[in-house]
Amino acid sequence: MADGERGADAAPFGLVGHPLGHSWSPQIHERLGSAPYELHDLGPDEVRPFVRDGAWRGLNVTIPYKREAAELADERSERVERLGVANTLVRRADGTIFAENTDVLGFAWMLERFCRRELGEGAREALSGREALVLGSGGAAQAVVAALEGVGARPVVVSRRGPETYDGLAARHPDAALLVNTTPVGMYPNCPASPLADGELAALGGLRGVLDVVYNPARTGICLAAERLWLPFESGLAMLVAQARSSSELFQGRALDDALVEKIEAELRGRTQNVVLIGMPGAGKTTCGRALARALGRPFADVDEEIRAERGRGAAQIIREDGEAAFRAVESAVTARLGARSGLVIACGGGVVERAGNYDALHQNGRIVLLDRPLDELSSHGRPVSQGRGVERLAAERMGRYHAWADVTLRCTGSPESDAAAVRGLLGL
């Protein structure tokens, strides 16, 4: 399609970037009233003709075109002039293009709420005069730095090259009060991953909290690391929705209720978080999961079934022919792939808790439900691990981990349908 045709056929609102992947912006803007909203995954030579000549009214712009968006505008806000990057473009009635950076506003909104919720005081009171480490040096980092400076913090930009690198970070900044990740490390599908190891994060003894501008998965690698250290944390969904609200106000030329941010954020979390079922072999995870997926209108994934489809052999056959350790490696790989996705109902094998790393894979984007069925109701038929070790021994080995992993526990009620209904009630779905 030629550039002019692409512009002529465009929806009035949209997102420009490359690659765009699975953006949630269309869903957000539909709720805000700035729709239809389309994704425009453009190559470098397509950006200028689309922006200058396209038949759009409002655009969001993401990596790698935020600097070019600022340059292509006829007029720039004070924030854009200062930062040199824009994430929002508005075509005015006279055809001129205005550029704004609502990432600054979105992060400032998230920061203020985080400080009040988790630290018990406003952002200025919590951070004024204190160091805040900003990982990354791209357009998102510039927005974060501007918002931090706005509350009197002393941001320190950390990158692989430059005056501040990752090496020896804790020794140089032991009293940093906040850490913000603006790099794409840990973003779906390469998750969970973190730009800092647990030990490096733990060495920052003055930290009061960790933020990540990445919103998918819900708990990024650095958020999971913060959770293990009992540090308050938050990933970037609130920033995404808050900046979209500010963009939509410019697109529509009207103010939008601030309460929409938390309302849309909660709706997205409810729709996109996985429901993960764990429990003993034979507890009914597959049958309950199917019933729950039907009731919620979600895709269903059974880890053992995925393994059979992928490897051409089921769990029992792999264990018999290759050994349990080989099966656990395959199980972990499939669990990681499914756990990184959003909006699924996932039924895990009974032994998923055998490997500690599977917890992060499932917890990063899901709520974990333990189906607890009496041992005398569990069948070991066709289950080589249950047959080999015995149900009672398996329960003694695993039950502590099941309870430690679970967000909620359901005492099985009888039928798959009633169990599914009970899970919905426990999770508020």
C-alpha cells in the first residue's frame, strides 16, 4: 500500500511505532472515547509521509520514532522543546501538527499514587532532594527524569555506556530512594527478565520502592526481584493508562474524569491476568480449567496437553522413556511460554512446583489458584510419578509449595462447573 493510501484509509486515532507487538492502546482509547484507534507498524521511510500527509486526527508515537515525531510537528509543547521527544501528535483544524509528551504526565500520575499508597506520603515529600536511579537513557527515561525533577528528586540516569553504568551501582548510590526501569528488558515475550540481578538490587540498601514503565507482564523481572526483597513495586500499566487519558483529552479537546484511569486499569488487569490452576495430580485442574475458560470466554491451555502437542509424546511416556528430569525441563519450557501470555486459563501439571523457577513464570502475569482435593479422592491411574512415589508421599513433598505459591485456595466442591464458579467468586471474575 502506498503511503498516501495508508494515510487516507487511517482511523482518526492510532499508534505509530515499530515493532508494535501486542499493544493494549486500542482497548484503552475505546474506553476513553478516542476511537476508532489503529496500530500503524511503520518502517523508517514511512513515518514522515504518514505523519505529514495522513488523514488522522490524533496519534500516539512509541519507539523508535519519538524524536522524529517531535521534529515533524509544526508546534511543540514546552516539555517537548525541553526533552526533544514526543509521544502525542494532534492535527489541528488548520492542518498544523502539535506535539506533546504525555509520558511525563502519565509517569507523574503513577509516581504520585505509588508514593501515597506505598510510602504514605506524596512524591515530593518522599523524594525531594533524594537520588532516584533511572535505568535506561531513551525517550521513556527522559520522560521519567522530567517527572522526577518535577517533584524535587535527583535523578541519575544509568546506561550501558555513559558516565553512570551498571558496574558498581550500589557502591556509588547506596542511599538512592527509588529505582525506575525504563529499558525494555523484561518486556513480553522475553520475560521474566531483569536488568539487575537480585543481589544488585538488594545491595541498594536505601531503596524505598521500584517502578517499571513496562506493563506487560504485570510483574516484570525487576518487580519480581523487588517482591522477593519485600520492597514496594509497580509495573507500568497505570502510566500507560494515565498518559493515554492525557493524550485522549488532547485528541478530543475536552477534559476526562481522573477516575477513569484507575477504572480502566482495573478492567485491563481483570481481563489480561491469567488464571493459573495448580494442585495434586487428579485434583481436577483440567476439567475445572475447561469449565472456567468457557464461563469466562477465555482461551484454555493445559500444560500437559501442550507438551503432547509440541513433543508428540505425553508426560507419562516422556517420563518412562527419558526420565523425570527430562520431563521437568520440557514442562518448564512450556510453562514459561504460557505464563508469559495474557488472558489465559492455565492448568498445570501436579509437579510444576518441583522447579522453583516455574513460580516466576506463572506469577508474573497470573493469579494462582490451588485446587485442594482430599487425598482419598485422587486417582493415580496413568500417572507414573503418583504410582512411583505414592499419593501420600507426593502430598507430603509438594503441599507446602502449593500453599506457598497460591494466591487463593479452593477446597474442591465436587463438579468441575461448581469448582469453576467458586474460582470466579474467589477471584472476583
